[in-house]
Amino acid sequence: MSLLEVSLLDRLDPALASHIRRIEHFKQSLTLLTWDSRTGAPSKGLVQGARVRSTIKHELFLLQRDPEFGRLLHALSEKTSEDPLVSRIAAYHLRSFQLANSIPIKEFQAFANEQSQTSVVLAEAKKTSNFALVKPYLERVFDYHRKFSAYWGYQDHPYDAQIKQFDPDVDTATLDQVFSELKSGLLPLIQRISRASKQPDRSIFAREFPYEQQRELATRLIQVIGYDFDAGKFGETLHPFSSAISPGDARVATIYKRDVRVSALLALHEAGHSIYTQNIHPQLVDTGLGIFTSYGIHESQSIFWEKFIGRHRGFWEQNYGLAQSLFPEAFAGVKLDDFFFALNEVRPSLIRYEADDLTYNLHIIIRYELEKALLEGSISVDELPERWNDKYEEYLGIRPANDREGVLQDGHWISGFGHFATYSLGFIFAGQLHGQLVKDKPDFDRLVAEGRNDVILDWLRSHVHQYGSSKSEYELLRDITGGEIDTRPLLSYLTRKYEDLYELQPSSQPAINGE
């Protein structure tokens, strides 16, 4: 599909183009307000800010379900267009129109208000580690999610309606299959590593890492991988996130932890999201297509930079000197090999975004299984903290000591069930993209070791970023890899990497794609 250097909205009926532009500007305004609320808005203004966001969500909802907007979209979609981008714009907004009209307007308005209020209460509950404080709010939000699944419709499971809000090409049956494959591949490897005689020196990252130097390291590292500070902003928050406003304004917010490796990797992760946004073709802005095509693909970009680059030895051959200069006492006498081994340590932990590469997907599987149970009604919100803790003990062998490090650590359920699954989808997609990139660039390891991140970014820009939502998730995968979702490249990569790191005997796992 060719992206031509003309305004895409100029190809549409002027009234339709104007309406679409208004919708997109409302979305961008809402994203900006959300950024502000999570990165330092005054505490006394949070409740009013939540009310303002609720009003904007309501107005956006009205714009998306406007009858005349629907008439213009239907008229455009019924035409035989030789312009695939115009057809894609029509299909994108027609789907949003149909989804918006499937929900009674008063219910959506009440939900938007409940959603905004819940986000404020959840932040307080997290500070005080008090699930009971937010429980009644979550009960009401979850009730809306169940209703919305019914309104949107589904074929086999109410979760289908939820996941398709984030990854339209994926359904529950696909998730059940890929999560089964991940558990089968990862659990035995994790067990073998736990018994390995070679283990990293954990004390390396238990030393003192001053805050200001951590921020300097994070800033320098995201610049190294290609984050454009003239098209973004770097802030701080309680829970790391990125804000995709437009290619000219893609922001990053992170948190600094006692463990500097977590701080560095989180910054790379969030920058990966925003680098994707910064490299979407500018002609897609304000059309609806000027944003990531799915949450799974969006997540693949952050995970690629965090895990396939940020945990690559070559990356630290280039950047360990910087880390040593910023933390001369902490890294005094620490060799690169020891630093790299500790950076990639496999050890079960309670916090999802601090997890190592092998246990990370178990955190997602726990949340996925709880989401399905909540939607089905087989567990209640009252039971959620205990069920959460039980699953952590079952899958990871550890149990949260309080709600803050347990069920309250994420705020994603406010925006809908299905979001968590996209993190594992993104990891799988990143594995597929990495496998293809290595085939296209056989000197990949050398490029990383030489700091040629520009070559890698150019490949991602050409194959993924520029298209925004003008290609679907599976269209991108098919065009790049020749197939659809496939866990094998990721499992093969992780098995080889960690068998080598921990000096394990190679497993009998069959070669993947001839590797």
C-alpha cells in the first residue's frame, strides 16, 4: 500500500473529513489531559480533572455515534473505491460508529464518569494498599464491561468482545492456544534454570543508584535507540506509560526504582512505544489511521527495544561505560559479563513490569485467567485479591504480602478486559519480527554491538511504523513474516539465549524454521 504525499482527508467529502478531524482532535485532547493527570497534576485538582475527562469522553462518544456521520460513512463504504486508504478510513470509523451505537448513551455516560472516578480512587487505594477502598468502584466498572460484551456481541466467549477492542484479529480460542504453548515452553525452562549451578551475582543491582543519575542514564539510553526529544517529552509517574498523541508529540513517563536495571529497561520499553508513534507517516494524522494498528503490535515495539535490544549483550558493550561513569561506586570492579548476566537474571517476582523475560508471560496468564473468570461470573470482585495471590503462588511460587504488590499494581481493568493479553501478544510478535529482522540483517548482532540502532530503526520504520493503522495486525505479520501469530520464534530465541547464559545442556526442542 502506497502512502502518497497528499492530505488523505482531502480525498473525502468535506463534511465527513471535518467530522473525522473533530473526533481525532477530541482523542488527542483526552490523551493530553490523561498525561497531565498521571504526571504531576495537583492533587486537589484530580477529581475535577476526572470530571472534565468524563465530559470529553461523552462528547467524543456522541461524535462517534452521530447519525449523519454514519450515513456519510455508509455511503463511502458502499462505493467501489480504487483508493485502499480511503476504504481503510471508512472501515475504521464505521466500526467505531457501530460499536458506539451498540451501547445506550446514558449507560456510556455513566460508565465514563465511573471510569474517571475509579482511576482517582485506585491511585489512593494503591498508596494505602487498601483494595476495599476501590472494590465497589471496580464492581460497577466490571458490570459495565459485562454489559458491553453483550452489546458488542461475540460468538463463543464474552472475552472475544473485549479482546477485539484492543486486537481485532484475535479471539479467545487463539489466546488459549498461545498461552498453552507459552506455558509448555517456558515452565520447564524456568525450572531447569532454578536448578542450574551457575547463577548471577544478585548483589550487583542491590547497591546504591542515586535518582538523578538514574534519570540521566534513562534519558541517554532512550536517545541512543532513536527517541526524538523534539517530538516528545520525558516525565515521571507512579506507573510507567506512553502517550500516543501524534508523530510530533509522543510522550514517555517512567518510574525510577531502587534497582537501576528496572529503571533503565522501563525507560527503553516506554520509549519503544513512542518511537513507533513518532515514525507513523504524517499523512495519516487526523484520519483515524495515524495511531498503532493494535495494542499487540504497539506492545511488540516496546518489548522489542526493551528485551531484544536492551537485554542484548552488544547493547551494553556500547553503553556499559556510560553506566559505570554515572555509578562509579556501584559498578566498581563489576565486569561486563557479570553485569550482563545479572541484568538477565531469571527469578520470580511480584511486579509484572519488573519481571524477567521468562517469567513475564506468567504474569499475563494470571491476569488473563482472572479476567475470563470475572467475565463468566465464576469469581466475584470480593474474591479477586485472594485468587490473585493463589495464582501467584501456583505459577511463580511467591505470594504477595499486601494488595499494593498484588491486585492493585495495575490500573488496566478500568479501561476494559483484554488489555493485559496484548502484552503477551506483543512479546510473541516481537519474537517474530526479531526472527525476520535477523534473516534480513544477518549481521544483526554486530549492528547492535556497534550501536547501529539507526539501521534497526529504519527496518522497523519501513516494515511496521509508517503504516499506522492503514494495515491490520495480521496484514503486517503476513507481509513481514509470511504467516500469522506464531510462538515458536520467541520460544526458540529464549531457549537458546538462556541455555547459553546459564550453561545448560541444550534441550531436545526441535529447531524452529530450520534454525
